[in-house]
Amino acid sequence: MRQTARLTSALLRAYARDRIALFFSLVVPLMLMVIFGYLNLGDFGRVSIAVDDQAKNSASKQFTDILRGIETLQLAEQPAADALTKLKRTELDLLIVIPSDFAIAPARPGQTVPQLMVYGDDARPQQVAVGRQIIASVIDRLSFAVTQTAPVVGLKEESVQGVRLRYVDFLVPGILGVTIARRDGILIAHSLPKNMDPKKIAAMAAAIVGTSEMAAVEMGLGIFSQSIVDTHIGKLMATGAGEEAILVTMLRNEANMGLIHLSVDRAVQSIAGILLAEEVPA
């Protein structure tokens, strides 16, 4: 028993003297827990929905009131044209267009049921899937109350290509968002989904880069280039962009990493060149 205790004590002392082992076994896991807690990748919050009620009757009011009472949904009434613009900017998740012939009543033989048009932002697939499922459930509940069987309202779905990230030259499929930050964690620019806080991401990415640079120096691995945090939900890639900045890329797991690396390499060169040019006095 004493021999086991002495051996355990010796191993603990040796472990405590190894700064790299302490760093990667204690500090890094805690840091990653804090980072991904702040990024909130698993909890998307509420689904934002715009409703264009073209019927403006008691049936459409009943339908919108049911949706408004669901806590997961954040409902607002807007004209379809304005809502589609917001969808393309990734400022909305869904748009529901209620047709002028909307009614919650059994259809006569040969008569088609009213069709709800639901537009979803394809840049927000998780929110859109949840929102559409809730809408379909509400329609099924209303239909069952009237006919017990056949739906009294149809549902037509259409995807809208979000363009909020299109101005980013290096955007490729699989990128959720990007942030450019200084190495001290100050935000420079970003294009992120609205549920992500760009300032927090900039600060956390700077912490990742700082600790990665320190680890590279301690282990004699040369100059830091890039850090990737890989989880079952997605990836966070922090890449050095010159001496002053870092590029933070949020990725889906299914992203093509070959294309991502090529695009990110091109982007960091452009960012470094732009920042360097701004520092040169006229």
C-alpha cells in the first residue's frame, strides 16, 4: 500500500512539472467548454417567422394566433416582398404567405384546399426544419378538428438562397459564418448568423490563437499557422492573417475541407494585404 502511495505521489509530481501536459489536460478542455458554450452551436434559440396575411379573415387570425402562442416561434406580420428581402439577408428564418382564399373548412368535392406558401432560408436549415415541422403540426391539428381525416389546408414549401454571406469572396458550401479579428480579440468585421455574438467569437478565437502560438513555441514546432476545433456539431477554424489579424471560419461537419483550405488561404492573403496597405503612411 505504501509503495503504491509513493509511486502515485512520484507520478503526480512528475506530471505537475510538465507544463505542456498540464496545459493540454487542464487548461485546453476548460477553454473549449467556455468557447463552445458562448458560441451556442447546439441551441439556436427561437425561429423567426414573418407572416403575410392576404386573407385577413377569422380563419387566418385563428391560425396566426396559434403560431404566436408557440414559444419557439417569434412571429411578425410583414409584406411578402419585405420579408423575402430579409430572408435573403438571413435576417429571417421563414416567411408564411396566407392566401386570400384561406379557410379552415372541409373542401367541396373537386375543390382544392387553400395552399399556404412557406419560404425558408437555406442558410438556416435547422431553424427552417423546426419551423416547418411546427407549421405542419398546427395544420394537422386544425384539419383533424374539422374533418378528422383530410387536411383542410395545403402546405407548399420553397427555399430562398440566403445572400448575406455572398459578398465574402471565399464563401463556399459548408461555411456557417466568418469573423475577422485582431490578435488581441478586437472585432474588425464579421458575417455571422444572428444567434452568434461576433465580439465573443473574436475574443475566444484570439484566446485559441494565443494558446496555440504558445504551445507551438513550447514544443518547438515553429510559427503558428492555423487552429481547428472539431466537434460533433461543427468546426471552428482560426487562421493567422498577417501579423495583426486572424480569420475565424465557422464550418459544418460536411464541409469540403480541401475547398475550405484553398479558399481560406486565399482570403487570409487578401486580408493581410489590405491591413498592411492601411498601415503604410501616404
